[in-house]
Amino acid sequence: YLEGGKEAGGQLVDQRFCPRIVEGELRYNMVGDSLVGIIHKKPKEGGISAVGGTGSVYTYYGPKEKQFASLTNNFLKEDLPKIMPALGLGEEPIPLWWTSDFINSSPEGTDAKDEKWIVGEFNCSCVGISKCLPAYCKDDTPNACYTDIPGKDLKEVRRISDLLGKKATDIFVTEAKKRPWYSKATLPGSGHSPTLLSFNKGEPIPLWWTSDFINSSPPGTDAKDEKWIVGEFNCSCVGISKCLPAYCKDDTPNACYTDIPGKDLKEVRRISDLLGKKATDILVTERKKRLQPAEAGQFFSDGPVDVSSLTKVVKDDQGLLPQPKKPRFKTALTGIYVRSQEHFGSAAMSHKAQQEHCSSWGGGTDKSSNGHRYDSMAFANGIIQAGMSCQLINYVHQEHDKFFDVVKNFDAIVVRCNPGQIKADGGDQGKFDNGMRAIRKKGIQVWPAPDVMEFMGAKDALCKIATLNIGLEDTLAYYDAAVFAEGFKKTMAFQPRVIKQNRGSSGEGIWIIKLKSGDYCKTYGERSCGDDELLDLMEANDNHSEEHTVAQFIEFCVNGRTGKSGEWTSKGVGKYLEGGKEAGGQLVDQRFCPRIVEGELRYNMVADTLVGIIHKKPKEGGISAVGGTGSVYTFYGPKEKKFASLTKSFLTDDLSKIMPCLGLETEPIPLWWTSDFINSSPAGTDPKDEKWIVGEFNCSCVGIS
């Protein structure tokens, strides 16, 4: 083993034997400094080695697996930054794709959080991605190729490869910063940077400055109570002391930058990198001040993609920022203007005439005075500030083919058409959705895609997430009248229920139902309700109450107002199953959570980031917190401590599972969406142990309040 000496790789390592190797070792799969997966490799019974081909058993875990949380936390936070320097490779980037094998060196019975796991081996020599193995040629698969990787595995492969690309980019950027020619502008994809004309009123804090402090407290003052006062500020060409070796003096007439010792140069680079970042921040901030939004009568949506063939049905783009000259990506935000509202003028009017006749509420109930949706500028300007273009366009159903011929030239379409407004304008929502599906198949992003809106917004989404922390396992969906009648009679006999139709909005067709007799059975399925049992019903749209028999309620839900359904004061018409599943005919049957009277929590989400929480408390005596019912809204930030347990559980455990549960694993999570939560725990439950369940997802043109 020592043959050839150290230079030829001759060496032996002497390490303590860890008996728990028989339980297996953990392989941490790493992309740069990011953990992407864990493999538990258990040796064959009686063996010690878990090398492939020895009968060992491999179990795969995600990077956030709780049972290994202590090791993961210690490895990533404490040891990982020290590995390359410890190996004498401080100047080299950590490998793009590598593994670290861990063995448990602790005695049996050690608490998991106190276990010591030691490295048995690092490997970065052409480590394989195990999910790619179906593309590996063997005797029985001589023509294997990349397309043979199953879809589910391919998704994981793409996640890893996307991260590889990101980490590779990070290495390039880091290395570029070490070069004397480095500037952000030299990096590809750096976007547009309009020339800064002058600083706005108020100067930025200096890039490099000092503040000298003097202790003004009497001797003996506790350190935490000391008062330090400024003796002097200085920003007049303050020197970087670590650069002094580059300073020419009598005894060093040829001093230059390369004379700075390596240790000092590392500190100099840290400071100079921060200087560059802060300088960039100042320029970006000032640039934003210089970007003047469109004024009344101005349009900033005519390019970079030519949309001149589309009819303009709005007055102007007032409030929209200028489009970047060299956008990183080209996007469009499409709205819908309901032209039947006479105050904006008819479709036959010229654009000028429409402008002259515009009122503050034409085009739909969600419009600003210029005809755009009230929050369209916020969306578009955010995209523009990120270096992309975002043109505001409107869908006119008479120009359907022309519209989709134009939008195929964008990289992404942001859909901001309020539900029902395409139909109100005389168009066909299904035809529009199919057009967007065709665009999506071309590889163009649609945010949100029609299927995402449909599957997330459908009430049976609650059934699909029933096994998550945010779901209830006794949530049922009905698409058939007979199945509904049988199922509802059984669940209703067990406990109070919430029945939700799929098509309604603002609480219409959502019924909170209790047995008037209160005669609930102790176990589910013990009995079913009779047709003549009385129900107390409250509808969520306006909190009004009604009393009907079980048979009358079922008749109303299935056939609407008939001679068998009795007299209803609801504004709705029933017929919730009409058209069948394909047409959105469905009912969801969910356990009633009494603490709904305390209110529900709306989590406002930008993709996977929580941006705010709204507590919506119903009016006293009511159950629904829908707007207009006297409910009280309280707004909280995303880090509100009283909801910390729910927030952590939702963002860490369940969020990544939602899209796959809904059958949308190939779609990105919506840009702007909401999740409404109801507290399902008994009163008095400790906040950290409370179970909050989802009452509804919404990504269909959610407003920014």
C-alpha cells in the first residue's frame, strides 16, 4: 500500500473502528455547498460494507429529512466552509457534484441530537447521478439513452442539474471578481443600466468612511450601559490600511499592489467586494428614482414585442415604468376589459372616443380610471425592475387568433383576467384557456397556466392535500348525485360539515351545516341521516341562515329550486353538480371546524415566499369572513410570531408538496396566490401544537389589497 511513496499515492490511514457501521452509512449528495439528497446505505445482514453489488439496501431521503437534521445542520453550517482550506485547497471552489459518506461513531442509545457522525470518505471523481441510471447501457439495455429516464426521476435530475448550473455560474462570478478587469457589466446577462443623470435630493451614505468613537462613561460603568460618542467622521480619501504595503516610501520606492501579503489581500478583497456591492446598490436605487413612469395619455407597452395589431381598449399606461432597452426576458401582462359597460364606450367607438368617454369604473369592477386592472402596474413594474420587459395588453375575443399569434413572441404571459370577465365581454373562457394551453406547449411560460388555476382553485384540491399537515383526511369530493346523497347522509350523521360548491365565489354555495337535533353518532358510519331530519344551514357569502330537511338540501344541490327543494332565500340557484366533473360540477364535504368563528388566516404568497398574513375575523354571530359581511381584517408581516408554528410547518414541510399533490408537478408554483387557513384544533391547544388546515387556495387574479 505504501509502494511509490506519498507522491505516487502510497499511504495508509489508521482510523478508529465504529461498530455502528453495521447499521449503515449516510451518503450526502452535494451540489457545491448545497445538499440535494441523502442515501442510507445498509450492509447485507452480517456484512459491514455497503458498496453496490454486495446485497446492501439503499434508502433515499430528501435534503430536509428530520431524522438526520442534527448532522445536516452541523455539517452545512459548521464544517462545510472549513473542508477545502483543511485539505489545502482554499483557493479552489468546492466541487460542483460530490459526496460525503458518514458513519455514526456514537455509542448506541445516544440521543439523535447528540450523535457524532464522522466522514468515512469524500468523493468527487465523476460521481454518478443515480436517477440517471436508466440511461446507462447494459447487456439488456444496449440502446439506453437520456429519454429512457422516467418522468418522476427526470424531475429530480433536472432539479439537480439546474442547481449545478446555478452553482457553476456562482463559481464563474466569484472567479471573475478576482480578475483585475472585473466589472459587473462584463458578465453575460447583466441586463440594462440606463445612464444615471444626477443624484436625487439627498446624498447616499459614503462608500468608504470612518467614525471615531470615545467612551464618555465614568470608569466602572457596565459595558452594556456605556455611552460612546463620535469624535470625528472622515470620508476624505480614507485609506485601506491593509493596502499600505503597496505605498511607496523612501525604503520601498517600487512598492505596488502585488506586494500586499496574501493574508492581507484576502481582507482587502473582502472589503473591495463589499464596496462594489454597495456601489451597485446605490446606482440601482438612484436609477429607480430616474425611471419616470408613464403619465396620462402615454403608452409604454408598444415594444419591444410589436403589439400594434392588437386593439387598445384602455386610455393609457399611466404609472407604468419604461421598458428596458435590452430586456433579459420579454413578458406580457394580459387583462380583459368588459366593453359592455357603457361608460367606457362601445366596441364600435374609436380609441379616441373611448378615451373621451372613459369613467372611473368602466370595463369591470376591478379597473382603474384608465381601464387597466387596479394592480396591473404593480405587477408589471416589479417585472421591469428585475430587468425584464412587461407590456400591458388586453384580450379582445373578436381578435382571438391575432392575439395568440402576437403572444407567441413573448417569453412569458402573466394572466390577470378576473374570473367571469371574459364571458361578460362576450368571449369564451374555455377558448381563451385552450389558447393559453397551446402557448404553454410551445415552451412559453403562462403565469398562472389554465390548469394551475383550475386545479388549485377547484374545491376538490382539499381532497388531494388531505394527507398533508394542512389537510383533513375525512375530506370527500362528490361528482355524482347518488354518491353525494349517500356520502353526505353518512358524514352529516357523524358531525357538523361544510359543503362547498366548486364554481361559486365570495362564499356563494358554501354551506355550514348542523343537525338541528344535535343527534350525532359517536363513530363514523354508525348511522346515516334520514331524508326528513332537519338541518340548520348558514351560507358563507352573507351569513344568512336557512332551515331545510336533508332531502330538500340534496335536491337543491343537485337540481336547484324545484317542488321538492322547498323555499330558499339564498341568492344562489343550486345545481352544483350540473355538467359533471369536466364542467366543474362537484361538491366537497369537509369537517366543520368550530374555531372558524375566531377567523381564518390568509397567507399572501409570491411563489414560494410568504409576503404577508391577513387575519379575517367574521362579524359577531357570523361564520364567514368574506368582504362585505362586516368582518374585521388585521394585517401582519410574514414573520409574525403568533403564527410562527404554522408558517414554519407550511413553508418547510408542505409547500413543496402542494403542486405534485394537485397533479401540477411540471408547473411552477403561481407568482401571486393565497392560501386560507382555519384552526382545526380544540380550544386551549398550545399554539405550537395547533393544526391549521387549508380552506381554499386561490391564484385566479388575486388582488393586491
